[in-house]
Amino acid sequence: MQTVPIHRSTIRITNRMSTTPATSRSPQKNFFFVGIADPLPLFSVTMAADAFSGVIVSSLSDSGQSKPKFDEPVILKSCYDPNGISITVQSEAGRDLFEFPVTRTSEYSKVGKKGYLFEFDYETILFTFKNDADASMFHKSLGKLQLGKDLSVFTERTEDSSASQYFQFYGYLSQQQNMMQDYIRTSTYQRAILSNIDDFRDKVVLDVGAGSGILSFFAVQSGASRVYAVEASTMAQHAESLAKFNSLEQIQVVAGKIEEIELPEKVDIIISEPMGYMLFNERMLETFLHAKKWLKPGGKMFPSRGDLHIAPFNDETLYMEQFNKANFWYQQSFHGVDLSCLRSAAMKEYFRQPIVDTFDIRICTAKSVRHVVDFHTASESDLHRMEIPLEFHALQSGLVHGLAFWFDVAFFGSSTSVWLSTAPTEPLTHWYQVRCLLETPIFVKQGQLLTGTVLLLANKRQSYDVTIDLRVEGSGLTSTNTLDLKNPYFRYAGQPAQPPPGHSTASPSETYWAQLDVQGARQAVTMVNGMTVNGLGEVSAMNDMSGMSNSNSSLLGLENQAGTRGSRPQVANTYPTSQIGGNAYSTTQQLVLGATSHYPLSNSLMIGDYVTPGSVILPTAAHLANMESFQP
């Protein structure tokens, strides 16, 4: 059955926390609201689980004959679903019997005053409500579903199939985990919010596309009085459970799309994580900008600005990798079949795929061009068509195989500014970087001017068609390609980015063995006249009369050596890492964690070392005491 999004449905809101138990069996059931501390008037927000008891269910044959489907009346529950309404049929004891979605394309009709008929592929079901009031309420819900679609900005710009797949994807806890355990992403957001407490304390906050609600929790940690956590996928149920479990009555989970729900008041600040691959993929930024209709004059947007960086790159390995894929279709006798007529189509298909992975910044042959979007002033229509002029001064000679893309976003708070970067020079995030290949590479000499445009055209598949047009000034060389950002090739395999060939200015072998020799000489320690001397002739002082431990002794002369220990974060790097957890931290740990130390973090699901921005690694408990007296 085809599924489509709906426009709007309503619920009566009270100022107390819902006590109705949530079920985890079906991800499309039972959306409720977490109450807020301050009483609010009744208002229209979104659909919760409306329950109708005493419903008689009958099955109709092809000839129109009816017979009871169950021996006793049932409970019928209708609740919000990203694609329409989810209907759940339960026994009086609360056992789930069956469920089904209702969309604008579903076949159903009203029968008499109290009946509703639904036709499925396998049978026709008649629901008879116990009274006119229940039937009327159910009828109004279906009526809003029929009328709502054409009024929604989201549904006008989005294909039904794309929206269905999108909200299903973000309804999985595994996908939320993937984003949450991106330490750079999550910790940068928390630092940006907690470092600007004045922007959140006693303020009303709107969290757009809240997901698990993690940003809403950060807003409460920063003193927000109320947070409206708007989430259109079935993850809204889990966000509500987390808010309840953590006793955060300031958070009110609103199930629905920001384009379709109503709020009772304007907000002081809007927070969201709307960035996709290449910044604009998924078109969530338009939803973020649409939310400004609820923003008070002078209110803030977190993030505040987005910068898309574009640079030409040289990568023969990547180009040949894609090129050789198409050679499969060059076979003239594949099990006796000539495939060669499809090679040209295969080439176009493979080179229409953006490559999602990471790379060494040194493959870029020119300084990046930046396209800036100010989220405070930009409108949704600004993102429908973006033509970005390009002008690159080649820093080296060679083939340009395509353009590399990454983005930075800035949080401009009242107290401080914080940046989140996906640049190849920064720690890797779940956004990686994106590269768009040219089907025909273009040769550029050092000092030549490479110009052109990148055209981003939004489509109804929640993505963009990307057209690259490059030319070398004065040479007549040109190259163009159009790519489908909705269909990327995820190439990252967990390995470090390899440096481009030809960048070694000394023998790598000799350099490596020389470093090993120095390390071995430093570790070779002998006693000379009561002094500790290593293989390099560096002297370590013996313990002094105050009883200083050997762990606090220092090698004389190390301060003049290259690569010596400098700042305290580098000292921390010399100790093994440990899991962060519990409710108490030592003074040293609080110094490293800064403002986040009041909110313990866990790295049990992380890959690799748990580090703070700047590659600072926390020491184990065994070394904390020595850290206090260490002199860098």
C-alpha cells in the first residue's frame, strides 16, 4: 500500500504529564506529550493516541455478507504517523490484534452514523463504534487527513515515497545512535549550548527534528524554561520516554512536521541539526528555516551560519576505480551475451554518483571557494536553486578529477562562537567529505585560472541535482558533469586517508629508521657518576632531598629538542585513556571537560579513544595523582 504524509491533526493538551503507558512493540503507536511545569491554555499541536472502546469488528465477504471477526468488542487506537494515521486494534485486555496505516490513497468510506468500512488487498473490514460521538471524532481525523496534504509546504516539495523512506530511516534507534556517538558532532553542540547559557536560561526553545531529543536535553542543562521538541518520525515516542525517564518536565515532545504543527507561543531560540551530506542533502535546512515563523523578533538560530567549501582535487586512484567499474559492461561474451552496448550508460551512472569518504587535504590543487548561508536572513526559496561561481588559482600542475565539498557551521552566541567543521583537516565526523568526479578530467598548470560554476537544483527526492561546469581560462579546455546527490557511493572503509603520491621530500625509509634509532637511544639508560644518562647523552637528575618521586624527574636538555612536551594537553596524551563515567570527576578531569563536566558521558559505544576537541585524551585514574604535581 502506498503511504503519504499528512498535513495536520490535533490534540487537547493539559499541563500534567501523561500517565498512559507507552508500548515499544510497534514503532508507529502511542505518541504522548511530556507535561510542562507552567500551565498553558489548550491548543492544537498534533495527534496523540485516541482510544475508542467497545468497537465491533466485522469481516465482509465479496458478496457483502458480514460476520464477526472477533468474539467480543475491541479497542481501536488511532495515532499520528509520518505517513498519515496508524490504526491499532487491541483486545479489551490490551493485547495487540492487528494494525494498519491509513493514508490519502487508502480506500475507506463511512457506513451509516457509526460505521467505517476499510478495504484491504486480503479482506474488507467494517468498524462499528459504540456511539455517535466516537464515530464523529474518528470521522474528523480522517477528514483532516484528506484535506491536509495540499496545504503542507513539506508535502508540496517532497515525493511521497521519499518522505516515507526518510521518516522510517530516522525512526530507527540504530540511526540515532550513529549520530549521537559521533563525538565531534554531539560534543560540539553541547559545548555551543552550554557556553552560551544566557541565550537559553529561562528561555523558550524550539528543537526542530529533535530525533532522540538530545539537543533538547542540552537546552534544559543550559537553563531553558520550556523546550518544544518537534519530531516527525516515530522516534518521537522514544524522545518522550527519555524525557519522562530523566524527569525533564520542561521538554514537550510534539509529534509532527514543523510545517504542519501548531505551537502555543513564539520561541526565543531555535536549535536543530539539519545538515546533510554536502550540507544541503535531505533538504532539512529548509525545514530549519521554515521554523522561523515561530521565532520572536531578534531570536537566535543555532546553528547560525553554514559555509560550503569547494575545492578542485587530483585523485587518479579514485577516478580509475569508478572508470573500471563500467568496464564490466564492455564484455562482448558474458555467458554468451554481448554487454558492450550498455558501457556508455554505465559510465554515466557511475560518474553521476558523489563519493562519500575522506581524503588528505593535499590532493586539493587550489584553495577552496566558500558559499555562505546565513540562517537568520536566508529564506527557504534561497535553497531551491543555488548557482555558486568558482574561481581557483592552481597551486600545482596536474589533472583535476573533480570537486571536493565539505562544510562548516557556526554557532554565534551572546558569550562565544563555536564552530563545527567537517573539513578534511579536522577529526572525522559521520558527514565525512563528498567528492564529485568529472567524467573527463581537465589538465591545469600551476598558476592558471580555473573558473566555472556549481549549480545545485533541489528536487522532490529531498536532495539536489549537482551540475559542475569547469574551464581553464585561456586554453579552451572545459569539462562538465551532472551528479545525483540522492545516490552517493559510500566509499569510506575505516582506513586513514592516504597522502597523495610525490609529496615526500626526504627518504621515508631513512626517516623512519632514524626516528627508531633516536627512540632506542633515549630508552637506553645508564648510570654515570650517580647521574642517569640515556643513549643521546641527555642527563636526568636524581631524586632531591625533598623526596620527589622518579615520575617527576625531568631530562635535562629536552627543552631544546624538537617535538618536546609543551602544553598540558600534550602531557595528557602520554597517558592511557580511560572510560568516562560516574557522577564525580577529579579536578584534572574537570579542567579537560570544562563546562560539560556536570553531565557525565560514556564511551561504551564509541569506536577508538574518547577524546575532547583538540585531541586531548583523558588520563586513567592510576596517573591522576601524578598529573597534579606535573610541571610541563
